[in-house]
Amino acid sequence: MMRRIELARGQTLSEADIVRSGGIDAEILGVAQRIVDDVRTRGDEALREYTKTLDKADVAEFRVPEAEIEAAVAVVGDEFLDALSTAADAIEDFHRRQVPQSWFVTHEGGVFLGQKVTPLFRVGIYVPGGRARYPSSVLMNAIPAVVAGVDEIAMACPPDADGSVSPYTLAAASVAGVDEVYRMGGAQAVAALAYGTASVRRVDKITGPGNAYVTAAKKLVMGDVGIDMLAGPSEVLVLADETAVPAFVAIDLMAQAEHDPRAVTYLVTTSPDLPGEVDEALEALLAEAPRADVIRRSLTDNGVVVVCPDIASALEVANAVAPEHLEVMCAEPFELLGSIRNAGAIFLGPWTPESVGDYVAGPNHVLPTGGTARFSSPLSVDDFVKKSSVISYSYEALEMDGPTVVRLAEAEGLDAHAAAVMLRLEALAAYVTDEPDEADG
């Protein structure tokens, strides 16, 4: 079912063999551009038209009233609310450990330096909706913002055809501390958040996953507002040796494949027997899977098995792929942790399915995809703060560092930079010279 590659000793996986889920289709980008431009120009009128055309919903008021959110909390049931609270507590606890602190230091001569950490004022979080519901995405985007100290959190979610938003999503917004909820989705929602309309005030940053049009729109508005990342379809790489349980490997591959036919799945193993055993497990599990068609297509189109001669080679493959999710199903997973360089999230041991990371473990499930784990990190509190450098010099400190500034500025041909220092030094030197000598009375 999955494409198989066998590496000889000393051989590495070629770039052509790596399935990348990133990239935005030019046609999708063009459609998103037209929508973004239209909403930016015509505001609510365009937003309402796109909501009716694309979401099949005739929406009179975009903002969901508090009474509707309260009603949602009342109907979802205590068991679901308890599950939400358990997950929210774990996510909050994990993210509170990330909170950066301002810091300041003084140096000899009167130099005061530091870094001031300031929460963003207003952020927009995008949560997929329509035919699906993702209350977990509400928690993962909103809670780090709350922990960071963001003043206002506005949430956008596509409505159902009747104009409603899933009560499970609304309940999650209430638990997570979202301030405003808007029934709007797609590229049009991203545009409304980025530029504002009569109904929606613009935000400073947009976070959260969405379809290809949402991702394209985020790319287009980036720079006018901040964004978290350009995420593609979901990915998992299972790194396994002969001790791995085939059924565990199979179900975890399926868990990612069920998201989307474009989801990317890897099995990288040192065991030549494991791929066949996993295939058998897949067939047995697929016979009972409600989303078997989506899973089978994903595994066939974007599934890769790499059989490696040793664990060092397997780790090299994993680092080259730089997956969104990396599961380590080996005899001693913690011994391999130090050799893992590129992964959005790392799951160690057979009892740690990626599912726990999606919902309740605490770390964020908004992760870099398409190989961007080589240089990117999961969504975190850092995405909801900004850092300002703080600098203060005394005259003595400027007198000490000034000549160095002048030499460097003159070398770059920036005369006014040099003069900004020299004028100050000359002005104070003249002031000191003109002061009467105490001995003269």
C-alpha cells in the first residue's frame, strides 16, 4: 500500500524521495487574492456575499452573541465540558512555563540595557468549521494567547448552512477565554481579521489552521498583520525497530491519514519484517474504519516506508524529513532523543500516540509542516508577545563608546549617524568648559 524504499549501508534518502506537503497552488493563491482584495475594499458587503456563496449561509450578523455562546455551553453536556476543562488545564500549565520575562542590566559607566516583553493587543484565531468541528484547535490557539496576556482575542469559524457555529466549538471558546466569536470562514475571514470591516475590528496577528484558501490568504496578508505559520496537510513519521507493535504503528499512521488524502505518512524502520506486519495490521484496521477511503488514498498517494540498515541511518532519514509529528517506537526511545534534530513534536515510546498530543498532553498541536521543522517551532506563548530592546546611555558611557560609533558610521558612509554622537559630545564638553571654577568664587 505504501511506497517502499530500502537503503543500503551508507546510502541516504534523496530529496526526490521526500514527500513534501507544503506549497500553495498558484490558482488557489489567485482566488484568495481576489477574495482578500474584495473584502478589503467592500468590507461587510463582500464578506456577506462570500459567506453566502462559499459557506451556503445567509448571515445577518457576523458576531455570535453571548447568549448563543451561553446556550452552547448549556447543551454540550457535562462530560464534554469536563473533557474540555481537563485539556485546558493541561494546555495552560504547559504554556505558563513558556512565558518570557523582561530583563534589564547595567554596565560600568552608566549603560542601561534590557528587553521589554509586551503582549500583543488584539489577535485573531482561525478555527475550521462547516462540516467539521475542532474545539481542540480553539484551546490550542486561545490559551497561549490568554497566558501571554493578550488583551483581546477574536475567533473566526465558518458557519453551517443555517448560519450556526457548532456548540462544541462555542463551548471551547467560552472555556478558553475567547472575547469575540465571528461566523465567517475561508480567505474572506482572514481578510476581515487582517484589514477590518464595519463589523470586525482588525487584529495584530492571525493564528490557526485552515484549508488551502485560508493558508493562501494568510500568506497574502502577512506583513500587514503577523501570522503564525503557513501550515500544510498533516504529517507523521514513525521511527520503529523490531520491538514496535505493528498494530500500534498501523493505527497511528491511520490517525494522520484520516485528516486528508494529502496527509503524509512515513514508516522508517530498521526491521525488514515490520513493514509487512504493518501492512497486515492496516488491512485489518481499515476494514472497520469509517474513513477508510480517505485513509487508503492518503497512504497510497503519500505514504512511504523506508527500511534502513541501522538506527543511525534511520535517524538521518527522520531529520531529513523534518516531520510535523515524530513517533519513536524503539526499545530505548529516550536514548535517541538527543539525536533528533528536526521535528515539530516528538512522541517517545509505544504508549504515546500522537492523539494525546492533539488533545490533552499540554504541548501545542499547531506544528510546522512541509519540512519547516528544520527552522520553525510549534505555536507557543512567544507567538503572542513582542520584544522591544531598551537602551539608555549616560554622558560618560557615550564618551567611552562614541568614538567607536563614529568610526563605524563613517566607514559605512553614514555621516549623520556619526554626527549624532559628535554633536552630543561637543555640546556637553562646551557646557562643562563654560562652567565657573569653584575656586574663582
